[in-house]
Amino acid sequence: MSYKQRLITCPKCGFQFDVLYARAISCQGCPRLASDLSCELVRCPKCDHEFPVPRSAIRAVQALRKWRPRHPTYPF
């Protein structure tokens, strides 16, 4: 999974951002994200426009959730 797979462009203002950045900044405190971590919407950090997340970004975030370092002393 590369950083470019997680990039999203806002259809309203054209701002390009990482879906994880939007989840941390713009979606902070959203009841939908708190109840369902796989929310299908994302909010632009620049103009606050909410729109559906592209499938490529959803797959990238799901792959990141499954990732674990392969280190013998990793506690999880």
C-alpha cells in the first residue's frame, strides 16, 4: 500500500489530502466514525465538504488496519 493510494481529491475545492489525515482532523468527534470505523464518507479538511470515499482509499485503509510489524518483541 502506498501513500498515493490513500490520496483523495475533494470534488468541491480540489484539495488533495490523505484519507487518514481527514479521519484524524476533519472526522474527529463524528458519531458515525465512532460507531462504525469503516465509514463510507470523508470530510475535506480545507472546505469541510463531505463526500463518499473512493474505493481505492478504502482498500488502502483496510490494508493498513491488518498490517503488523514482524518483530518478535512486538507486544500485539
